[in-house]
Amino acid sequence: MVKLSSIALAVLVAGLSGTALAQDKPVLTIYTYDGFASEWGPGVPLKQGFESQCDCIVNFVGADSSIGTLRRVQLEGESTEADILLGLDTAIAGEARATGLFAEHGLELPGLVLPEPWNDAQFVPFDYSHFAFMHDIDTMPVPPASFEELIALPDSVKIAIQDPRSATPGLGLLLWVKAAYGERAPEIWAGLKPKILTMTREWSESYALFLDGEADMVLSYTTSPAYHIYDEDDHTIKAALFREGHFPQIEVAGILKSSDQQELARDFLAYLASPEGQQYIPTTNWMFPVVDLGDKLDPAFAGLPQPDKTLTLPEADIIAHSAEWIDEMLAALQ
């Protein structure tokens, strides 16, 4: 047997005790999309901030998209390791709710600032923006001011959009057109067809085409210019505002019924929606916070033009008809 000095033995015991203490801490597992969990996303400061007050370990698990996180939870069912699913938006919250996998959060949520009143027993909002088409004022000084003006542009003008079956912005565009034009939606899609350079699986792919100059416009968010202002001091990327109004994206988080960390999960959602947690959202996720941060909101967001009109659709209609609306869109684009 190797003889240990008293000092070495003390160090060994202390190390083992530290490991044991770490293992004794409750673990909160959060499924989210890769961008949120990445080293530059809000997951890092939120983890650090919440762990400093919870005596717990926060474990973010990334997927390729928020729709992907929902599909994973649906496959895993009650055996899922996730305590929270973070990153759904209001376009797919109804589908998520219908699975029966989510618990009521029981939180008051005072002081929310959103494009529409919030009264949801299962999902807590954590950021928002409106869908919009980006343009570069150096190459397109005067953008179209409606879908019909976009359609009227020469076919040499190309846009990049995302697939509504795999990307929440793509689904948001689908709902935007339906909310604005109703039964005329197939006509709008047919008019847009010659302008569509490509329909990518995810937002990042289409946005890269825009930045590389291959697309004249790209579907993104009214807050996207804030990134270019803040990170690159570039004021040339703008959101085109349409007269018919814009459809919002409100991102949400919910607690899984199967979680054995219900109280801890509620504490995290309360922290996420608090001014303390919200301070990290704007300059990491490039969306508006859901509370008024006052002078803590970076100036890059302050001057961003926003829509005069917010378009909405009832959740029940989205649940009942989104599949047929997607088929309608794809048929018009073939």
C-alpha cells in the first residue's frame, strides 16, 4: 500500500468532498436551440446568474432548432431528462400545449411589455420581435413597403426565406402572409415565387446568403439591425416595414410535467423573466426583452423602427390549419 503524507491525504479528501458536494446539487436540464446554448448566446450568463443564487447546476442541452427540441421531447415523452423546454414561440406553443407534456407555471409575471397582452398558464415569455425582411441601404436604398410592392419588383430581385416545417421564422412568414391576406395567401405566394432565391432549412443559412450578397433581402427580425450596429458599427442593414403590419415572434419557456425539479424550474422561469435575467437577452439573442430595462437597454435597440400594426391569429386556428397552410404555400411555390 502506498503511504500518503498527511498533507496529500487532506488534499485528496478535500477533493473528494468537493466532488460529492457538486454531485449533491440539484441539476436543472433545459432543452433549447443551439444558438441560445452557445458560448455567445444568453445561456452562458443566465446559467452563471441563476447558479449564483440557486445552489444548483444548470445544464443547457442544444438542438438544431426550437422545433427540434419539441420533437425530441415528444419522442422521449415522460422519460425525457428535460425539466424545461426553452425557445418555442407562440406559433408552435399551441401544438406543444396539445401534447399534454407541460405543467402550469403558477407565476405572476408582473411588468411584462409585449406586443399583445399575456395570459398563459403554461408558457413564460422571455423575448420578442416582429418578422421582417432585411435590406442593405447601399444596394436597396428604398425597400418595398408591402408584400405587393415586393412582388411588383423586377424578378432579378431575390429574397431568401426559411422552411416553415423546420424553422420558426419560416413558420412565422407563413402566418404573417395568412394573417395579412387571408384567402389571398396563395396569390401572394405565387407572386413571391419568382423572387425566392431559396428556402433554407434554418435561419442562419439564409441570412448568410444575404450577407454574402447572393440575396437582396432575407426574412429575419425587426431587431436584427441591432446586431450590426452593436457588434460591427454597421448602420446599413435595415428592416423593411410593411403597411399591412407584421407578425410577432414571442419566444417562451415551459416546465415539463415529468420534471422532478418543479420548484427549481419555476424559480428559473421567474429569474428568466425578471429584469436581472432579461438584461442578458438583447445583446446575446438580438431580440427585445419582455420587461422595460430602461437605460440598461443598449442604445443599438433604441432607434430601431417598429411596425405600427401587429398582426395575430388565434392559437386554435394555427393548431387546426397550419398543416394545410403549409401545403397551400408549398403548392403555390412549386
